[in-house]
Amino acid sequence: MTSTTRRSFLALAAAAVAGAGVAGCSMIGGDDASKASGPSRVSAPLDEARTLVAYFSVPETDDPNNMSEEEEGSTHVVDGKVLGNTQYVAQLIEARTGAEVFRIETAEELPLDHGQLEDLALEMQEADERPKLKALIPNLEDYDTVFIGYPIWWYDLPMPMYTFLEGHDFSGKNIVLFSTHGGNGLSGTVETVTEKLPDSTVVSNAFSIFREDMDSAEGKVGDWLDSLT
């Protein structure tokens, strides 16, 4: 499929499900199950001192008042503070496991306007771009297990996640994935990460939650974490 054809198709999909491209892709072709061949559990009990939660999240506003539909779809408000959906899941994992947290951020600030962010995300994907990150994990050797979280953008990992995966040596690490989406499930990202990190153990039992279900995220994340060990 050419870029022009792909753009036309995705534009139609986005029109059919308004605002879905960045907040979690469209409802079309959704698949919430992983088909990866890795183990479904981590190989040993989680050691909080040896566990890291790394996540990429772009909440489209920091104002909890008078949000647009797109802003509500990308955020979850806790005690008056606006969190990105993936950021919120990362905090739930942190609270449950005691792990350290690392936020993945691009060196160049991304637009918060939904339309601009959606267009930029598609442009980066079509160009197979690797956006520069603000920082890499400085002490990756200190961790045995790394939880990696991301939203689904245009049926795939956001392109900054490719920069992140390619910029670190995850050899020998247990990798556990979690994702938030707007109806497109995991979109094959567990398989993608497994292929990108052949020298790591990528757990096939990834967590995925629909943006409309964020109010139930705490219980869902707890049940998932229980299933990992």
C-alpha cells in the first residue's frame, strides 16, 4: 500500500471514528490478544529494587476543566490532576510493585492539539522516523524486569517508542508490556517488540485497556499483575 493510499485509508478511518488516531487508533480491525510466543509469566518474583516502569504518554491537556472529547479520551483525572492514560496505568503498576519509574519523552515537545498531534504521529510513521528522546535510561543495568507502556498510535507503537527500544540494550531483561488504546487493542505490538528485542524475554501476557474503561483500570491492573507471577 502506498503512502498516499495508506493516508487516504487512515483518514477515512479517522473520520468514521473521530479523534481515534492518536488517542488509541480507530475501532477498525481491533485485536486485544497477543499472539506472541513468549512466556505468559515473569520467570521469578518481582524484586522492586530490580524492576523499572518506563512509559510514553501524551495527555492532550493539563486542565481538568471543560475538556474536549479528544482530551477526555487521552486523559484520566485523579484528585484534580490530569494524567495521560498510559501514565495512570504506569502509576498503578508503580504503586503495586514498588518499582522505579522512567518517563519516555521526546526532545522536541509534541503538540497537545489533537489534530496536530494526530497528523504529526502519522507523518512520523510514514517517514519511519526515529524522534530524538530527551533522555535514555541512565542505569538500565540495575534492572532485571522492565515494564514498558505506550498508547497505540495509528495501529502501531508511537515512533518515539522505536527510538526508545533501539536506543537501549535490553539483553537478558524480562520485558512486560502495557498499552492503552481507543479500540484497536494491542495491534500486534507485542510481536513487534518481541522481534525488536530478540535477546530479551518478552512476556506474551501484555496488558491492554480501552480508553473508555479507565475508571476500572486499578482493578484490571491488579488482576493482571497477579497473573504475571
